[in-house]
Amino acid sequence: MSLDVLLLSPPSVVFRPRGEEKGMLPPLGLGYLAAALEQAGYSVDLIDMQPEGVRGSDLARILQERK
């Protein structure tokens, strides 16, 4: 099955050193959107960039892998 929609939650503006993610909240709004899209029949993936350690320079590779 191919990926129809890729939702990205970019890193927050507030800088936190790696390993200090305490108090961070998951992207609930995008989670709700992903659930609604899946119920409508779309294939959805969600990337929360900050806790997953994804940088902007990684996005082209990720898009190719998840095509």
C-alpha cells in the first residue's frame, strides 16, 4: 500500500538539548487528523520531528523511503 498523506510536526521553536524532552506533548491535533483521514480510507503516516530526531535535511530521504 502506498502512502497517501504524510503529516509532519516540526520541531518547536524552544530549544531543548537532546534527551530533555520531558514535558513535551504529542501532536494531538495531527493525531486526530490522521485518524479521520484513515477512516476516510487514506494511508497516513505522522512524523513528530523533535522527539524522533528528524532534521529538515532528512525529509527528502524520508519521503523517498515512504513513497
